[in-house]
Amino acid sequence: MGFLDKAVKAAAVAKHQIDDVRAAREETGTKPVDAAPLTEHEQGVLARARALGAPEPTAMLSQPEAASVLGQPLGPPSLTYTDDAIGVRYAAENRKRRRWSVEVNFQYGDEDGFEPALWWRDMVMDHYGDGEQIAGLGEAAVWSAPYLFVLTEPLVFHVQVSTPEGDRQDSAQEVARLVLSRLQ
């Protein structure tokens, strides 16, 4: 083996070692995403949602539970919300901004009430009805990536579990089971 061959082989070994170090650094470089305290606006959104029948999101899924589902340390809860849903998200990211998150959101109505079966029919079945029906979760459950929707009177909720490798149906079902256990 000549000098040039030895140099090429040594360079290949060194590159492999550097790649291993980078991969290890990336793996250990993952850190929980910090959440800010609720703003006054968010406190009002949460209070309104609770008054209209939504559960306290952090009581439905805790940070340690979310982290155990992913096997990844996750940051504290951050509030998620739309006009008719309230939820919680726990997240982490690494140096390359690759993100892991667990989120659960609960639908709620307005001052006139909320009919979960109607919302299920009009929103979930009309928009996600071609998704995979999941047996054994609530009264009905549909997986349509990235969401797992669950109907369980008097609520409808959806779960989203994301990793850099993609959305995780198995983990979303695990989260749904945790939530359902709290509702019983």
C-alpha cells in the first residue's frame, strides 16, 4: 500500500470519526424549548375556554408524560389555541432546529353550547373522513396525519406528536389513552 493510499484511508477514518462526533453532539444537543408565562391575553383565552366547557389542558397531559411518550426531555407547557380549541404543547429542539413536540387540543363551543357528535360529523368526518379509523379510543377515533382525532362525549380532542423523522401515530395513540384515562 502506497503513501497516497494510506493517506486516503486515514482521511476516510478521520471523516467517519468526525461524523460520529457530530451525530453524538447533535443527539445530546437536544434541549427542551422554554415556554413563557401566560400573557394576560392567554389567561383570558384560557378562562373563556374553561367557562365554555374545555378542560384545563395541562391537567390532561403533564410534561413528564409527554416526555416519556417520546423518550425525550421536553420543555414546560405552552398554551395553544384557536377560536374553538384550547390545548397544550411540550417541545424540544436540537442545534439544527430539528423539533420534537407533543400537543393535545380540546374543542369547545360558544355560549350556546357544544355538540361533540355534530362537530365530529361536520369537521372531522367531512375533512378527515378518509383517514384511518382507530378502534378502542373513545367513541370514535381517526388518524389523518399529522392528527389523531378522538370523540369522547362530552369532548372532541386531537393529538399531534411530531419528531424530525415524522409524525408518530403510535405515540399519538399513547397520548390519547392518557387523556382518556383522565376523562373517566
